[in-house]
Amino acid sequence: MAVEESEKMIPELEREEDLIAAARHIVEALGSNKNLTSDAKKILADLGSRLSSMNIENEKEERKIGKTEGDIDGGEEVDDEEEEEEGVGVIEKRLGLIQEKIMKWEEDESMIWDSGPEESSEYLNAANEVRMLIEKLESMHLSKEDQEYKFLQRAHSVLQTAMTRLEDEFSNLLIKNRQPFEPEYVSFRSSEEDAADGNSFVSLGDDSFEESLRRDSVSRAAEEHIIDLVHPDVIPDLRCIANLLFASNYAKECTQVYTIVRRDALDECLFILEMERLSIEDVLKMEWNTLNSKIKRWIWAVKIFVRVYLASERWLSDQIFGEGEPASQESFVDASKASILQLLNFGEAMSIGPHKPEKLFRILNMYEVLAGLMPDIDALYSDEVGSSVKFECHEVLDRLGDCVRITFLEFKSVVESNPSVTPLNGGGIHPLARYVMNYLRTLADYGEALNHLLKDQEEEDVVSSSPDTSPGTEEDNRSQDSPGRFPSMARQFLSFASVLENNLEEKSKLYKETSLQHLFLMNNLHYMAEKVKGPELRIIFGDEWIRKHNWKFQQHAMKYERASWSSILSLLKDEGIHAPGSNSVSKTLLKEKLRSFYLGFEDIYRIQTGWSIPDVQLREDLRISISVNLIQAYRTFVGRHNSHISDRNIRYSADDLENYLLDFFENSQKLLQNPLRR
């Protein structure tokens, strides 16, 4: 019966061996094909490992069958000692063959994987066979007296040699097949390097200054991209080596090799992205123009680094160590931690620095970008091993947010207390008004982020004390298209505008002429209202605020006219031109009245041609209003007393006066030709 079974088993084993040999031949043939996909190569690599395992199992069966046949052919049982000696001989022979294959490469300085797929496959199989031999021997629970114990120690030595060599091969494959960084991700437009931002009220007061502070987009679709950091052809080989190292209890050594190589690669990536390693002290000592350029590059680089390179790095570790496997996450975290913390260090330094107003936009840029990247970072470092990196990212984000809040509120305090000892020449638009309104207009573009950051910083006492933001009008101060979209930011902006108005009121008192005080306030309130009419601020301030401030600047325009022209307009009335005790017009009194009018007009002309109304339409409207009142009154007065006034007493015609009004508010002081002598 035993003979029949053995006879049946022999052909089966032979057929199995033929199949295994054929399969191995196919694996080797296909393995040399460079056009295979990564998935196909993974399947081939796994199949190669299994074929090696099957060889050892078949050898076991062959030995078992051989022993059975020997028992039957000899017609007598083999004693235990002979059987043991035969088993020891098979182990010794097998170990010798394996050791020969392993040690052959110790005398060769070339890399195994450079010699082709046959050599690498043979070496992997040999290393795997010694691993399985060790497992078999260890399962026998040998004592030091057992003959097999010496083979176990020898096998461990061979395995250690093979594992050390595989670590080197693993490292070499990772380094040699590192892919160059994609040019499309490492180009940074030179125009972005221009540091046009100023550092004073005046330089930031230009209407166009916010163009230099245009936000960097956080567009996800354009940046999310997985690239091959290592050539895809070698991924199956790397996976096979890693699997064998892990199976042989060399997981720690494998991940250490991987971490070192990939950490260096990510450092090189930061170097290519020109993200130099800077200490907090280095950042704090930088001049603003240099720092501004560094911030813009950081904003660009951190998005590329997280969404392209870190995402690709995580994908690479998953491909080699297995998606979702602890080793994959640990290797990724250990490899990337230093580089991501280097980037975060710059963000932390920026959050510490002086809270200067011109930095707020860049800090907001950084906050927005990092906040936009947090879902990506949370996903990349989702496991417990990555929690420290995740925590640091959130900490830096919070610090940047705190810096935004503090800078905004401190700037408002600075505006509130901004002193002036010298009035602005000509009563035009004060640089502070330009600065603040352009500042708010640019900040409005950060609505979502800023509203979130200011929601816990609402100063209800300031808001409620302002007549423009009383509870009864708060609903009106919201755009009907988006009611209450940014309530916290709206309250702060309204409060900020109120603080600016109060400051301008104080600055107006520096002018001695009441008329110039009103002209100054008219100019600045009109400027504020026009800024708020733009789409950025209108949605925050609301139409009611605009209507109220239109009314305010018009009131100051009326008060200006009254203060400037009422005295000489009164000279064009009939009071005081009659001779004492008579209803007849006194030519002398009439002549003096006209002379006083002309002298008054010449004084106003000399002074107010040097005054300024920068807005063309406002300037034209005020000239028309003056003309309607003054020229009409002058024509009427001269026409009514034409019979009592000789031509030589008419210094200026109505048309002359109207033409002279065109010189007003041009910020260029002029004198009339041949003015009257007092």
C-alpha cells in the first residue's frame, strides 16, 4: 500500500516541479520586460516568493518519499539514528548550497540588482530559503547538544549576511532610481519675488497698494498630483526586498534604511524649492522686503510640498510597505517629519515677530494656506504615530491666527491714537484715511478666515458707542444679497471706520480756517464712502452706511460754502447801500461794497486755489454749487444797480468770476493779475 502511494506521489511531485520550473521561467522572462505595469510587477514579485517557498516544501516531500522508498526497498526498517543522520545530511547539503549563493556576492563589490533579474531573483530565493530553514530548525526546539543546533547558528549567520546585503541593495535601489523633481512644480515666477510692499502709512496709502498684496490662490485642483518619486519599475523589487526583510525580523533595519534615504530626498526637495533652514532668530532679524519675499515663496512652496511631494511620499511608502500598514505610516512620518517641521518653523517665527500692520496680509496669506492644507495634513498623518506632526501643524496655525487678531486690533488702537501736529497741506485726503480704507478693502478679500478669527474678539463697547453701528441699524448694515455673512468682521470694520472718523475729526481741528476744516472732512468722508461703494466693502458696510456718509460729506460741503462765501455773498445784498435818511442808492457806498466783494473774492481765490479736492467729480460739483450761488447773486446785484455803477467800477464780469472758479481746489496757489490794492 505504501509503495502504491509513493508511486502515485512521485509523478505528482514531478509534475509540480515541472509546473514550478515553468512558472519560474515565465516570471524571469516577464520580469525583464520594462513595459510591465507596477501592479503586474507586484504580482510577479509575490509569485516569485511563493515559488521559492514551494521549492522547499517539495524538497521536504522528496526527502519523505525517498525515505519511504528506502524502507520498502531494504525490506527492513531504518533505525532512528540512521534516519537522523540522513536528515542532518540533507540540511547540511541544503545550507551549503544556500551559503554558497549568498557568500558569492560578498566577494563581489557590484550590486546584485545591477546584474539583472535572474541574479536578483536567485539571491532573493536563497535568502528566503535560509529564512525558512531557520524557521524549521527553530520549530524543532533544539538543545545545544543537538547536531542541528550548529546548523541553526550557521544559518543565522548566513541570514544576517543576506539581510545586511539586502539592506544595501534596498538603499541603492531607492537612491539610484530616485526620480528628478518635476519642473512644473519647482518654477517660481520671478515677478513674485518683487517686494513692493512698503512699511509706512504713506507708502501703503496708495490706492493701488493692494495690488502688490494680491492673495496667493489655494486652488486644490491645480496642485493635487501624485508623482513617481522612485522609478515605478523598481517598486516590485523594493517591495519584495522589504517583505523578505520583514519576514526575517529585520523590519526595523529596513525602515531605518528607507527613512534615511527618503529624508535626504525630501531635504533635497526643500533645497530645490529654495526653502532654506532658518532659525526663528534669523527670521526676526530680516528686513521686511527680504522677509516679504521669503513669505511669498513659503506660501508657494508649502502647497507644492504638502499636496505634491508629501502626498507622493505617502503613496510611495504605501506601495513598498503596504497601504494602511503600520510600517508604511511610521516610515512616512519618520522620513517627512523633519522637513515639514522645518516649514512650520518659519510659520512659527512669523507668528512671533512684531505685529506691524503691513505684515498682516502676509500672515493672513500664510494662515489661509495652512488652514486650507490642514485636511491634507490630517489625512497624511492620520494614525497615532503622526499625531505629533498633526499637533504641531495645528499649533502653528493657531499661533498665526492669534497673530492676525493681535495685529488687527493693535493697528486699530494705533489709528485711534495716531497723533498729528501739522495739518495736511490743502485739506486733501489724509494718508491715514487712504491707508486704512485700502487696508480694509484688501482685508475684505479674506472674509471667511478673518471673520472666523475675529469672532471671539468683538469689542461690543466700541461698536455700541458708535452711532453708525447702533443696534437699530445693524440689519441695515448688511447687504441684502448676503445678510450677516461676516458678522464679526463687519462689526470690527464698522468700529474701525468709526475710529478713523474720530481721528480725522481731531485732525481737522489743526486747521485755523473753519472752511478748510469742513473741506478736509468733506474730502475724507467722501473718500471713505467711495471706497465702501466698491464690491469688496459694500457687502460688509451696507447701503445704509453709505447713505449716511454721503449725507455727512454733503453737510460738510454746505458748511464749507457757508464759512467761505457767506461773508462776501452778504455784500451782494442791498443792505447798507442807501444814503442816510434817504431811499436813494449811494454810489459811494455801492462802489465800496463792490470793492469789498472783489477784495474778498481775490483773497479767497489766492487761498483756495491752493486747497485740494482730489476727486474730480466732487471738485466739479462743488464748483458748480459755488457758481450757482455766487455768480447768480453777482449777476443779479450788478444788473439791479447797473444804472448806479460805471463800467470802471466793474472789476470782473460774471464770466470772469466763473472762469476763475475753475482754478479752485487744484492744490496750486495762484494770484489774480493786477489785484486790487487795499
